[in-house]
Amino acid sequence: MMRRLPRFRFRTVRGRLVGVFLSLLFALQAVTFLLVFRASRNHALRQIDARLAISLRIFQTIEKQRIRELNEQARLLAYDYGFKQAFGTSINDPPTMRLAMKNWRDRVGASFFVLVSLERKTLFDSENSARDGTPFDLPELVTVAEGADDGEARGLTLRDGNPYAVVLVPLLAPDLAAWICLGFRIDDAFVRELGAVTGQAVSILQHEGAWKLAATTLEADESAALTAALNRTPLAFDRASHLQLGRARYVSLLTPLALNNGRVAVLLQRNLDVELAQYDGLKFALIGVALAGLAISVVAAFRIARSLAQPVLRLAQDARRVELGDYSAHDGADLERPDEIGQLAQSFQKMTAGLAERDRVRDLLGKVASPAIATELLRREAALGGEERCVTVLFSDLRDFSAISERLPASEVVAMLNAYFSRMGEIVDAHGGVVDKYIGDALMALFGAPVNQPDHAARALDAALEMGAALDALNAQSFAAEIVQLGIGIHTDIVIAGNMGSPARHNYTVIGDGVNIASRLQSLTRRAEYDTRVIVSEATLRAAGPGYETRPLGEAFVKGKAQPVTIHALLGRSAATGND
Amino acid sequence: MVRALAVLPLLATAVCAGEIVAEVKDSRGAPVADAVVYATPLSGKAPQRPQPAVVAHQNQQFVPFVTAVQVGTLINLPNRDTVKHHAYSISPARKFDLPLYAGTPQAPLLFDKPGIVTIGCNIHDWMLAYVCVVETPFSALTGADGRAQLRGLAPGAYRVEVWQPRLKGQPSSYTQQASVGGAAAQVAFALELKPGFRPRRNPAAGDATYR
């Protein structure tokens, strides 16, 4: 599992939990933040575009109304009776006409007043007499007027390189006698008023080969940047786009104004940075929320990880204690938990109790039988049955024990026996044998079962010799009120070894002729003529090999066996082997 | 008997008087009303028979809309309305200025120059009338059917011309010739007309609102 993330090798479960939690939460926070931020920004931009579009409509309405006013003023002027008379009588009197026209021009505050003949010739131009008699320079106005119901035309156009709002009305005296054209120059004052109304930057642009600013509310450096930008990459009409002017970014909308499309246009601009600043507050709030969320996530992740890792660590410690044999109960806080950790703690506790129980049983078993038998029993699951083995059986007995036990108080007898058996048991164990059973004052030991030992005969002989020496030592210490003597019989034979008894109650032992023979040999040690306390059979001697000093004792008949058994008295080890 | 004989030349003239029937259509073939058709004899001079004419203010309109008269005609402009009118013209053929008046002016106006005289009222922008002053006494107006009849013409060749308030170009470009003889001479004109616009009279209440 660790291979999946080779770079992040967390050695602890806690570390991994924290890592996974934080990665997920961080990813979630980041995605949420980005989505919300992007959505809000897009919304902001759409709002700005929408406001700009509205501003444009406001501008167009204001501009229409303004020029309609100019139109109406021009119409009133055209109906002036005095002018009609002047037209009728002084048409061939240029000075009179020109002065009168200047007068009427000033009545409405126009920049110029041109009288145009029906043949589209300039009759009189109030500003430039050189134009008199030449073809009228705005014939498109006349075309529109001729096609209109009311015979009027109006719009924005360029004249002499400047933008003007122009109106053309018929001079009806009383029928169409000429055209009256009034022009109103567009300058900064006009756009400033419009900019104030709509709350944005307004510029009037004219295009004759290249874009030029006719009027603007922008500052000088920005207007220079604007001209350069427009001539570099022309803006599409009626579509909001972003322009960088110096340090500020503007959302810009360009729309044509003129009669002749595209030559005069108005540019509405809103400062994008100023507009977006409103949404900065939201952005910072989002960042704040994300960071706070992240901090909370970190704390939560660590705490959750700890609450999961701690009980696991406690259980691990308990396991280690159990391994060392300490079955004492640990603190029960985890046991109370209703979750999986609680279940684990409960199961662990039961397991510990079970182990403790098993240990006690094994201990007990080891005390009742030797540890080797106990292990064998546990290993074989205490099934009934046996197998043929070649083993050496050793029987030992205390002589005249009944007589001695009559003479001594019971407690002393028990003490003596326990001391005797303890010592003898140690010796048997030390030589790798197992004490099969104690029968009163007798002791039956096995060598070569249940644990397989090829030198079981030699071990039995060595044990017997040491047992004799130990008893001598005990006697020297006056462990009993009287000197006690023992007799040992040892025989090697093939026997059946295994768990004998009933399923409810059984023990590990051996049966066969060999066992009887060993027991018989042991009782033969009572015979004075043999004068020995250890009688071994020929079979044992042969199995044990050289190194033992013996005295042949001839043959003996064993009860229940037809053939006699060759027996020997065991005297000790021969000098040749001589090791202890 | 002498009296009867005196009538003879008249009768002769009457019996011998010719007619020109003119049909005036526009470029799409529709009949044109208010067109002045006038015939000038090619040989000799036209007789001088100026008849006094009247262009009246009636129901805040000039009646008739178009009048054709011979040079030297006296025209009066009586005001038949209850409100005063201010009639004027700045046409070179006859400039005049009759400030607000009621009733009939004492002196009629003499129209002694050929040409078109456009008459208006200074305080009623929609009022408009035309007087077509021509050299010849033979003139007639077309009706809604676009037809005009010139009567009492001595036999001979005539130059027939036409004028209409919305005529595009000069009458001289529409000149035709006709021969007056026994039967009525037929003349047809196809005029090119300008689209005309006139100030509307008293638009319906509620049309003009604050904007």
C-alpha cells in the first residue's frame, strides 16, 4: 500500500490519516474557493458590461433629445417672418443676408448657419463666405430631408475636421424655398455633462483616416493613450471590450453616431479596476473563509487521527506486556467505547484472559506432569492414543518405606517424601527424562519419551547414579529421622507410549512388557544376595554403550515372563569415560 | 338687320372657335389635378382679356388653391373668415404684404409680371395658394380627372404649356404644339412631379405631448 505514494512515506497511521484528511480538505477548499471566486468575478464583469450598455442607451437618449431640441429651435427660426422677408428681398444683397444670418445664428447659439438652395448649393455660409455659391458640403442632410415627412434632417457629422450636431429644416415661404442648416460644435463641455450624468468617461471620436479625439472627459495622458490604442487595434462597434490606458483598465463601448456611419463615434468607458474593487471585499472574505476552514481542518484532522491512533498504541503496549507475561488489565476507558475501537479492546481483553488461563493451565500441567509432557500433551491436543517407542524405564523405590512411615508422624513423612521426590525429580529432569508418575514412595521415570533421545539408556544410568549419590547426601543431612535406602530398576524395551485413559481423564504414560520388567528389576534390589541398589538389564547396558562399571548378576526370572532376563548391578562409571 | 349682321362676325367667331382638350398625367400614369394648361398662339399676339380674379381666405384656406390669370389681371384677396389673416408673397413675380386684416382690401393687387406667385398666410402656416401669371388668356385648370378644356381659340397653331405646383423642372421642357381646327385638339402631358410636403393643419389634440 505504501508503494502508491513513494514520495510521502508516512510511517505512522496517524501521519497517513492526517495526510489524507488534509489533502482532501485542502483540495475541497481550493476547488470551492476557485469556483466561487471565478463565478463572482464573471458575475462582476457581466454586471459591468450590463451597466455600460445601459449607460450607452442613456447617452443615446440624451443625445437624441438634445438634437431634437436643436431641431425645434431651427424650425422656429425657419418660420421667422422677418427672415422670410429678408430672404425674399435681400437674397441678392449678401452683406444684409450674412449679417441677418449671424443674428439668427446667435439667437439659438449655433456655431454656423448655412442657407442652401433647392439645387443644393450653398447660398450663404455665416462663417465662411468663400463657400457661397459652391455646392453644399453636407448634401446627405438634404437627401434625408427630402425623403422625410416633415422635410427635416438631423445628426452628428464632421465638418472642417470637427464634430458637429447639425440640423436641416426647410424654409417654407410659404412653400419650400430653401434649406436652413444650423450646426452646433461638440466639445468637452458636452461630454463632461454627459459623463457626469452617466458616471463614466465619455469621448467623442472622429475618424478621417485615423481615429482622433474630438472631445473627452479623460485626462490628457489617458486620452493620448486612448488615441494610440484605438489606432493600434480598432475596436468593434457596440461590443464591450477591455482597454489598457496607462495604469488603468477600462471596459469600453464604442458606438457610431453620425449620419455617415463610423466617422463620428462616442466611446463610453468605465474604470474596470474601480468597478472590480467592489468585489475585492468578497474576494478577501472568500480567502479568509478558505484559510479559516483550512486551519479548522488541520486541527480536526490531527484530533481525529489522534483519537484513532491512541487506542491502537495502547493496545500495542498491552500486547507487548502480554508478550512479556503481564496479563494485568489495562485502563478500561477504551472498553467503554461503543465503536470499533471498543470492540477491539473488549476482544483483546478476552484474548488476554484466555492466554492467561492457558498459561495457568500449562503451568499447572507442568507441575502435575513434567513440563516436557505438558508441552507434548498440549501439542498433541491431548488426544488419546500411543505409539511404539524404544524407551528406557526407571523405577525407584524407598526400602522399608512402610515401616518407616509407621514410625514417623504423617507430616514428617510427607515432608521427607517431598524433599526426596523434589530432589529425584530434579535429577531426572536434569538428565532429560520425564517423571511419569509417583506411586506412593516409588517413582517411575521415562527416558526417550515423549521427547526422542537416542541416548536414553545412558541418561537413565547416569540419572540412577546421581540419584544414589543424592540420597546419600540427603541422608548425610538427616533429612529423615532415619537413614533411608533406595532401590532402582532400569530396563530398555519397546513399549507403547502415549495418552492412556478416558477422554475426560488421562495421562501420558508407557505400557508394555518392558515396564513390568523394569519394575521387577527394581524389586529385585531387595535381595541381599545381589548387594546392589541399582539393577539394570542387559538390554539397557547394550543400549547405553561402554563407560559403565557393572557386575553381572546372572539371569533372573521375571513374573509373567517365560524367558529370563540377564541383569547387572550398576556400580558406577568406568574411569575411562570419567566426565561429570 | 344691321344688328343681325353685326352679330355675324361674332357668330362666325363662335362657330369657328376651336378647343384644346388637355390630359395631364404623371410619370406613373395617374391623373394630375391643379395643373395649369395654357396655349399661346404661335403667330400673332394673344388677345388681352385679363379678367379680375379672387383668391379668398375661407375656412383658413386659400380658395382656389391654384389660379391661372393673364398678365395685367387684378386679384383681390378678401377675408371671408371671422379671424384676421396676414397674406404675403415673396415671389419675384409679385411681392406683397397684407398685414393682419379682415374683410376685403380696398385695392386689389395688380399682377403685371408673368411667373408663379406663391401666396401664404403668416399666422397660419398651412395656408398656401398659387397664382400662375401667363401672357395668354387661354388657360385652364385640370380637375381631379387631370383634364382641362381650353375654349374660344381661333384656329391656328398654338404652343401649349403646362405648370403644376409640384412640377419638376421648367414648363418649357413640357411644351407641346397643337393645331386648333374643326375638331378639338388633343394634348397629353406626362409630368414628373416632386414629392411635396406641407405643414399639417391642426394636428389632432393629444398628438403633441411633452417629451
